Amino acid sequence: MTDQLQDALASSARRITPSPAPVTEIVRSGRALRTRRRRVRTGVAACALAGALALSWSLKDLAGTPEPPPPAAAATVPGQLSQIVGSGVLDGTTWSVTLTYYPTTPPDFVPGEKSTGSLVCLQTTLNNQPTSPYGDCAGVKGLTAPNPSGMYGQHMLPDGASIFIAQPAADVATATMNFTNTAPTTATTATIPGTAFTAYAIPIPAASHMHTLDEYDTQHHTVGHQNF
């Protein structure tokens, strides 16, 4: 390199004033980068938390609200006798009614009234689950005691249908339920073999409106009538 070129470069360098380093911009850029990283980390954590909560809620929805346990099964008493009174399917619900004679009061029986000694119980079952361990019970005195007549009632189904149950007088052989908006339904009484205890059951659809109940003996003579 010649002396003239060196002198020219040196002269140019002295005339150029170097600009200050962009410290402020560097600091600002660093802060912005850290902020973005924090936002990303926060967003990821929030998504993870939302996902965990959603999973928890989904599991709760799958589990559902626990249903109450069905009534405990009735205790077995030596010498008890049973008879199916009626059964079928009503508005999609399987139902049955059983009449049972207990020669002694079961140890876990909790009476609605102070019944002691022998019992006759009319139990309704819906979808293979009893509505109560023993159903509707009355105290009796021996196998040939008079039927605890006058026990009438209904067990309601969730959709408005019901099962009409009765322990009628001893001479009742059949019963006919008359409706205001549909054909009548007739049921035959069932008797526990070797006893005087009888009962019948009539399924009533939700859309049916009860009007009257007529009970007949074996000769089809009217022995009972009720208005609803």
C-alpha cells in the first residue's frame, strides 16, 4: 500500500464520528422477548389447567350422581308362604306383586303400625326392585284367620302409571277397574295355598283415568263397589 493511500484512509477515519451503541433498543428488545416468553409459559399453563378441569368434569359427568341403594331384601322366616298375585310390563316398567304370609314377625321388620305375631304382606316390585322390604303389611292370627280386607292402595311409577293393589274380602274372586277413557281391566284374586289370604293387582297406564272399581264373587255377583 502506498503512503498516499495510507494517509487518505487515516484522514477519512478521523472525519467519521462513530454512532453510540443502541443500548436502549437492546434492553427494550430483551424485555419484550422475556415478556413474550412469560406469556407463552402462562398460556401453556392455563391450557393445561383448563384441560385438567375439563377432564375432571368429564369424569364427573361419566360417573353421574350416585343412585340411592335399593331397599334391603326382606328377611326369610321359617314357615313363610308366598304367592305371585300379578306381573307384567306397564309403560315399559316390569312389575310384579307378591303376597306373603310370615308366621312370626321378621326380626328386621319395622311396622307402620304396631303389628306383632303373624303378618300378611303385599309387596310390589318395579324393574326387579322392591318398593320396600316388606310392602304393605297387616297383623293376622294364624293361616285361616280372616283376610285383612280393606287394604287398598297404589304404587306410582315415575311416568304417572301405577299398580293398584288390594286385599279384599274373602268372597271376592274377581275385580274390574272401569276407566273414563279406555276399556276396563279385570283381575283375578290370588290365594296363598293353605291359607285364607287373597289379593289382586291391576296395572293402570299413565293415560288412564280411574272411574269405578267393582268386585265380584265366584257367581259374578257384585260384592263391592268403589267410586274414584
